[in-house]
Amino acid sequence: MKFSQHIFAFLMGFFIYSLIEISGRGYTHWTMGVCGGVILLLMNCITSRRNITLLRCCLIGSIIITCTEFAAGIADNLIMGWAVWDYSDMPLNILGQICLPFSALWFVLGVPMYYLCRRIQRMFRSPGLSGL
């Protein structure tokens, strides 16, 4: 995979996740953009494998997003005290940073993420972008 493809996937994840958060709750935090970038970069690498199915992508994506959210939540909310989010009132939460309902939502988010990653891979295989 080309370095430019990694940068592109990171930036797409950064901006798409930020827009999803702004659309859903009216604001976001810069660390969530970074998380979105890292997640899409990782998922782009994972979906480049031939044996990855849509179902596997959704499952792996849910795990990666939940783990990333937990790590960011510990850093942002518990250590730094920035109060970016709080799932304390959600069922089956861990330290108010992750919860089962959102992990299920991340599973569903794996569907468009799978197709976006496949599109990015096709785009970077085309002759027009071979110099990037």
C-alpha cells in the first residue's frame, strides 16, 4: 500500500467521523477526528486482505472502534478531564467510556466503512494516481 493511500484514508476518516459527530450531536472534539482517522486507516489496511468479508469487517471494525474509543476515553475524559463524552447512563458501560449499544452501532457502521475502504483501494490502483 502506498504512503499516500494511508494519508488519504486517515484524512477521510478524520473528516467523515467529525462530520458524523457534528451532524449527530452538534459538535465534536479534535481527538475524535484523530480517532476516526486512525480507525479508517487501520480498516483500510485490514480490508485490503482478500479474505476479509463484509461480516468480518463489521466485527473487526466494531472491536477496533470500541477499543480506540476506550483508549481515547481514558485519556480524554478520565486523565485529562475534558468530558468529551460520558456513557455512564448507558446500559452495559465500562467506566462510562464504552457501552454495548454503541459497540453494536459501530458494527453497523462497518458496512459503509467496508465499501469506502474498497473504493479507496480501487482509486489508488487506478493508473491516474500511481504517482501519488
